[in-house]
Amino acid sequence: MLRSYMDESGSFGDPEIAAVSIGGVVLSTESSGAFEKEWKAILEEQNISWLHMKDFAHSQGEFKNWKGDKRRRDKFMGELMDVMYRHIEGYLAATMYIHHFNALTDEQKSRIGDNPYYPCFMACVISSAECARRLTPEDKIDIYFADAPGFKGKAHNFWMRCKSQHAPEDIRNRLGSIALDVSPKVVLPLQAADLIAYEVNNHLTKMYRTKEWPSERWPFSQVKKKMLLIEVFDKKTLKERFGF
């Protein structure tokens, strides 16, 4: 049995944000226990309760005393990425640029939940099933999404759309159960999902602003060593998914 853990990055409504993303990691039930044990040991060694990438990247919260300590930061991230490489089967992500969302009509926005997160969520659900199809002959995949206030209701509607008419039958048949209110502090693979969401959103935001493929942060380059499915919502993708 496989599990997909997802989290989001980017605050929709923040004028400084160019894109929002959802990232995810896929683990087998057999590897989940070892992942959590090793991940927790790294956090405890550094006296950190949980990894929140925004806090880590900006040296705030529990990481406020890490600013300028490149050696400590690199060691910490390197150890976490090593755990991810050894236990995670694949990565997935979906991104929507805010300007593409803002270009939609009110009716079109309503159809995708009035928020760019929902099509990203839907795409990651489908990618999760695609991972299951690639990795195992018959297994279904259960999905766990980090608790986000106000997200659960509409997300469940999009989940049901994926389970019904909005995905091919071989994809629908791979979808198991879903939990939409899971704490990353309790379910540790969600912290790895947050890392994926942050790195993908950071990279694609730079690409949008510079209009060229940017230099890769080290974690993003490591993620590419495993199966990585990324969907970027632009005019073409929105037409393919929703007929806009």
C-alpha cells in the first residue's frame, strides 16, 4: 500500500506572492515507519520540534538562532534530504501562477473553487494515483493533506471529482482514502511534503520573474534524483483540465 502526503506553499492574497504550489511525497506503508524514526531523530538532535520550510528559509521561529550558520543549516538539510532519498518513492507538485488565476473570469474562478490551490490539489491527487500506477501493479494510494483552515470542504469536493468524472478510470481505481486535517507535527512525512512545496514554488517563482531557468537550490537538485511529477497551470493546462 502507498501513501501520499501533501502540503502547500505560498499565501494566496499576498501581493508579494507570484505563485502558489502544493507538493507531495509518496511512501510505501513499509517505509513510512523508518522514515518517521530517522526524521524525528534529526529534529531531536537539533532540538527542533518540526520542520516548517518558511521558518527554516528565513531563520525565524525555532530557527531564529541559525541565521548565518551555514554549516549547521547545510548539515541539517543534508541529513533530512538523505532520509528522503532513502525512503521516499517519488515526489509530486503542482503550481499556479497568480497572474493566470487573476486572468480568469469570475465564473471560471468559481469552477475551480475561487482559489488557485484547488486545481493544484486536484492535479496532485491525480499525480499520486499516477505514482501508484507506475510503482505497483495493483495497490491503491491513501492521501494525507496537512491541516489548512478553510480548505477541507472544497478540497473534499475536488477529491470526489477526481474519484468520479474528472480522471481516467485507471487513475480513479488507484485512489484509496483521504484525510484532509492532518497535523505535520504528528505525521512527519508532511514536513517533507512542505519542503517539496517550498522548493518547487521557490524555483518556479524565480523562473517566472527572470524569464529563464534559474540556478537550482541544492535541495531542489536533490529532489530531481527521484521520480518527480510537476504540473504547472497556465492557459494550456487550464484548457486541458477544465476546458477554459
